[in-house]
Amino acid sequence: MPNSDAEVLETLLARVMRLVSVHLDAPVSDVAGTALSAAEGSLLVELRAVGDVTQQQMADRLSIDKSRVSRLCAALERKDLLARERDTSDRRNLRLCLTDSGEEAAARLRQAWRAYHDRMLAGMTASERQALLVGLTAFVRELAVAHAEQLGHPGVQDTDHASSQRARAD
């Protein structure tokens, strides 16, 4: 029986990670209308949310290395869901943009994921939802700090404050 908050957190995170890994292994093709991995779907949805960015900016947003983003983008390019173009201001960089098909697939995925999360939240009381949002916001903040320190960038924090703002507003 866990006897500290850290032990309870460890147990819960292990269970969440197992459940998430099963969820992420499932293809998202039924929703997107084309065969996609969860990682490809996540990149499409993120690109739709932020607009055209460089591969490095996407790697930073997803907290994965640039070579992984490059492989994901190559796969999405072959599926005609994404295009990569040289950045006119810095030819060393490739900018990512969704094709029309990519925009449609990302919109369908985002809508399906929102409905899925709405169903999960609907099973919780208002105080449970609020506690989850506040707790996850703090947890993501601390993970971002730990990740930045691990990469040797102390002081760098997650710059996406939208989730924390929404959590406080709800």
C-alpha cells in the first residue's frame, strides 16, 4: 500500500502510461480517413492548431527530436497530408504546412478526440474535473521544467499557457 503522495503518484502514472500506450498503439485511420499512427495524427492536429512552423519548432512543441519529426513528416508527405517547403528567410529550415487532405484529416481527428475527452469528463463531477485540470496543469509545468533541465536548458518552461488559462477559467 503506497504511503506517500510520491508513491501514489508513481502508481497512478504507471497505470496511466500503460493505458495511454495501449491507446496510442491503436491506429487512428478510422477517424482520419487514411492509415495514420497516433504520432502522425498528433503531429497533424498540432500543426493545424499552430499553423505553418519549421520542423524544429514542431519538434520543440512535441518534445521529440527533429529526426523523429522528419520521419513523421516524410510519412505524412507520402500520404499527401503535409507539405514541406524551404523557409524563404532561412533556407536551412523546412516549413510544414497541411495540404487540403491533411486539414480535413486533422479536423476530423481533433473533433473525434474532443468528443472522446468530453465523454471522459462527463463521467466526473465538477469538482473532479476542476481538480484534474488544475493538477494536470501543474504536473505538465513540472514535467516541462524537468525535461528542459534534462536537455540542459534550465529555466526554459512550456510556453503554451492556454491549458493553464483554461483550467483556471473553468
